[in-house]
Amino acid sequence: MSIITSSENLLKAAATASGEGLAAARTKMETTLKSAGAALAEASQPAIDGTRRSAAAADDLVRGNPWTVAGIAIAAGVVIGFLAAKRLGD
């Protein structure tokens, strides 16, 4: 059951205000939300792992070649500064 369907059922149960219907809808909604949260956590894990690997690779690159990285950063700053100054001058 989708979260939207569970939400609609909870709203319908709240509108009729029967104690049993509201409690049952609330229980179903809680179960659906928990399973959706678990599915989201499981689905996002590959992205988190990829980000960690990328960060580790970038850290290794910077630690292995600090002057090269500093030169590239300075060059990028100069280019961005030049383009920004040119754009503001127009």
C-alpha cells in the first residue's frame, strides 16, 4: 500500500471519527511509513558509498599532488574572476 493511499485512509477515518477505524488507519500508516523509510535508506546507500569513495579519491589526489591542485585552483579562480569582471563590465 502506498503512503498516499494510507494517508487518504487515515484522513477518511479521521473524518468519520470512529475510534477503531482511526486506530487501524493509523497503524497501517505507521507501518507504511516505516517500510518506506527503510526502502529509502536502502536505496540511498549506493549513493552514499559512491560519495565516500569519491571523497577518498579526491583526498588522495590532493595529498599526493598538493602543488598541482593549488595551481589548478588558482587558475580556476583567475578564469572565474576574469569572466565575472567581463560580465560586470558589459
